[in-house]
Amino acid sequence: MAKGQFSLVVALYNVAEYVPAFLESLRTQSYPVRDLEIVVVDDGSTDGSAAIVERWAKDHHPGLKLVRQDNAGPGAARNAGLRLVENAWITFCDPDDVFHPAYFREVADFLAGDVHGKAQLLATRLVQFNDGTTEMRHTHPLGKKFRLGNALVSLDSNPEYIQLHGPTAFLRRAVLAENNLEFDSRIRPKFEDSNLIGRYLAAAGQPVLGIVADARYLYRRNRRHGASLVAGTWADPRAYDELPRYGHLGMLRAVQTRLGRVPHWAQYMVLYDLVWFYIDDKRMHSQTAGASQSQRASMHALLEEVMALIDVDVIDTFSVVSQGWVFHNILRSYYKGQALHPPVVQEIRRDGQHGTVRYAYLFQGSLPEEKIFLDGVPSVPAAAKTRDHQVLGKTLIRERVLILPAACTAEFTLNGVRAEVTTDRRVPLQAGRVPEKLAGFELHPPAVPVPAEAVRGQARLATYPLRKMRENRLVRRSLTGGGAFDEVLASARRYVNRLTRNLKSRRRAAADRRLIALAHREPAASRYRDAWILMDRIGRADDNAEHLYRYLLRDRPDVNAWFLLDPKSRDWERLRAKGFTLPAYGSDEAVLLYLNAVYKVSSHANANIEFPVTGADSAAERPGSYTCSTG
């Protein structure tokens, strides 16, 4: 048996730029690095990644095992490493990420406190940082499970505590070995971690999750060089067959075969992944738009099989991440044939300025026989439209939108059945539930040796902030790859930057006050009075707002219309030649316009479009431009 508790299996492929930071974060662990069994499998790298690991091992970890193989993918590489490890707990970490300095010590302390050995799977906290920065974010949707600190959770009782990410998981080697569990290398380009975790939990006997809240795994986002597999998922043809066939469906069927049922936690794992697929498909420039007809047909057929294993009560309770009104009803109505009865008409929005209310309902197939009564009198809507909601080009549900007067009481019958009118969208929303306490789920404080210099209580308290400062410094060094002198320079730069930001903030506040005053004086008050601001994207036009502006320019000269755009956009000169009035996004003129406008019109609900003054931070550095906190 190798020394220590933990074995690290690292699949290495062309990350020479990032692997030094990964290795530095191992070297600076408060847990003895030589007590970590490390197996690195070089999956055919061509950039010298393996040579970097080899040199580091000679200096810091002679026991590290480096295995080389032809490129076969991350699943196959991890399997090769899995066959070589010996310690009780295994984690599959990525060499472009970074560990917090106390990472393995926190996990070891947790296990020491789990005196009954209940935990079958350990979950550590994923903290995201953007490549090239030291700014960290605790915003992962599954991070809510860490809010109550360390805990033992039964996934049968609390399926919303699912764990899908392999690098932030620790698995028992004995369970893997006794059940011949490995990664399914056919699953590409993602979900291979989740598939193994699902099959592992089914084999573990009790699916008990150990939540190690203070062990932080730093996950690199927005890689500057070489996109991650997850980021490019839907540009990969395998995502439309191998992913749902071997990933989602393979896991659900394997769990069903072992347990005779598909527990809610396994269904939650698949639904979580499908929600993100739906969100990706709805994006304006989604990678799914490039899917071929055969790929779309394959995905739809496999989704039918997957959804046959998802229970309606799971759909109705799943709230790990919001499904949204439309997607929730696609799952219920299209896949499960469970349309609401009586039918439901949603009150979407009241427009006080126009005295109208927008209503909507969802349906399958042809438009139902629709009757509308306003204050008991048969009526027709002031406006109506029907739109199809498609997934990968296939209509899965349809929506009817109606505009009616706000002053009346509206009643609806659809195919002769009176509908319920409500503002409740019937999308599951669970309040944060405290995990159910079960027998033996107590965690005891581990017996941590007290340093000699901290024998007295006050002395120990005094060392805590110093230890945290040291850990934060080590994190920054790992992320930047710098040494001690570099850290001193970085600290000085941060101090100067704070002073500079404070100075700019004061100057900006003074500019705010001046421009707000100018907005209500002539000539700005007359020039921009009752203006309409139209926008597509900040740097691109040729969408709905541009076409509406053309209509206003041609047929509604009475409307004081302006089209807001970044002057660096390739559309700027084209629109100016067509007679568009173009204030520059982020300029003083845009602020004066915004403070006098009556409408902002755009089909994109991004923050920097909804709030084109506060969102113009990048423009604030240009002479003659401005950002404002009003709006």
C-alpha cells in the first residue's frame, strides 16, 4: 500500500502552459506532498507536458508514476492510472486546475471526523477563476450544497445534493475495484465523470455524500489557449450520439440493472445536464445550430429513451437549477404526455402605460378552440400570436400569446374546458433544504496536533490570520506562476491599482453630477426628449432592432429614434451611410440620451444592453465618454 490516504490520477494532454501552476499547488500543500500517491498518464502530449512533470517529480516527488500512452482520450487515460493506484481514496484531477494549499488537509480532517465511515463519496468545493487572473468566484450552481459547512448527506433523502464533477470528487478504491468500475471511454466529449459517479454510487450500497466545504478546488475557466472539452461540447459530433447513448442512457440503465430502479439522485444527475443542453440550444449563436439532420435525429431518438427513465414526480420537484417554464412543460407534456388539466393560462406581464395584460398558454399540436370572455362578455384579443418552441430544430411545444385590456376580468376556455388563470408558472422551486440527519451521520472534530508556538489559546488565535494570509499568497503564486519577489511586486501593484481605482471613482462621480445636470438643460432636453433607444448587440447590428429602426425611419418620422452601437463595430459605417442616427455606446451623448429616453428597445436582455449606461465600463476610460450609476 502506498503511503497516505489519497491517490491522484491525472490525465495529461497538451497543457504545458498550465501544468507548472498545478504542480506548484501540490508542492505547497499543508498535507505532505510525498504522502500523496500521484499517477500521471500522458495521453500522447506533443507539447512537452510530460517532461515538465518528470523534472518536477525528480525534485519534489520521486515516487510519482508517469505513464505514457498513445492518445486515447481522458477516460482511457484515467483508466490506465486507476489500475496502478493503491490508496483508499482516489480523485481524478485535471492538470490545468489548481488546489488550495489546505485542500488535502481539509479532506483528511473530514475523514478523521467521519468516525463511523459513512461517506462513500466526498465532494469538495469548486471555485472558478478566469485564466490569467487571480479573481475567484463561488458561483457554481451546485455550490449551494456547501452553504451549511461540512456534512454527511444521504442522496436517497436529499437528491438535490448531486455531485457530477470528477475532479472535485473522492471515490473509495475498494468499491471501484470490487465492482470492476472504470470510465466508459466511449462517452465523449463530456459526462464520463458523472456516468462513473452514478454507477459507483449504485454499487456503494448507501449513496452517502461527504461534503467537505473548506476544501477548495480552483477550476480554470475561459482558457486563453485550447478550449476545454466542455466548452466545445456541442461543436463535437459525438455529443449527439455517444454522449446521450453511453453517458446519460448508459448510466441510467446501469443503475437500474443494479438496483432494480432508477433512484431520484440518478435522474437528477441527467436532468441537470439536459437543462444546460436546452439553455445552449436556445442561445442566439448556439453551437447546436451546426448539427446535421442525422445528428439531430439521433439526439431526439436518444432523448426519447432517456426521458422514458425519468419520473414525472422528478420533473415536478427538480430545482437544482431552474428549468424554466417552457422546458419544464416540454418535459411534462411532450415526453411524458402529462398536460395540465384543467389547462393553465399564465398572466405574464401588466403594462401600466398601455393598460394591457399579456397572457400565454402552452399546448401541443393544432391551436385549441379558444374562447375569451372579458367581464363575462365574449371578446377577441387586441393582439395575438402563436410561436413554436424548438429543440434542435424540432417543435416540442407551442405557445399562444394574447394581449388583453388590463381593466377587465379575463376568462378563457380551451377546447371547451375552462382554464385556470394564474401568475404561478408552476416551475419547481425548492427552498434550500437542510439535509436529513440520519443515524451515524455525526461528524466529530478531528484530533489536530497543536503547534508548539500556539500552545496558549491567544497565541493560536493570533496565528490564524497569518496562516490565511500565507495560504492566499500561495494561491496567487500558483495561479500566476510567480515567485516570492513576484508576489511582492504583485502586492505593490494591487495597492497602486486600488488607489487608482479610488481616484477614478471620485472623478467619475463628479462627471456623473455634471452630466445629470446637463441632461435636463438645453439643448439636451429638447434634442433627446421622448427618445427611443434601439439596440441589437453592443458591437453588432442586423437583428430585430435594426429592422425596427428602418421602419421608424421610413414610416414614423414623428418618433425620436436613436440606434446605439459601439463605433468600432463593423456595422457602424454601413448604418451611418443608411441615415441611422448613431450615438456611440458609452459616450457622453449616449448618457444624455439615456437620461431623457422613454423606451429602450432590444431583443437581447443582457445586462450591458438593459443598462447601457452602467454597462459601459470599458468606454469609461476613453476621453469624452462616461459611465453613470443612474438608470
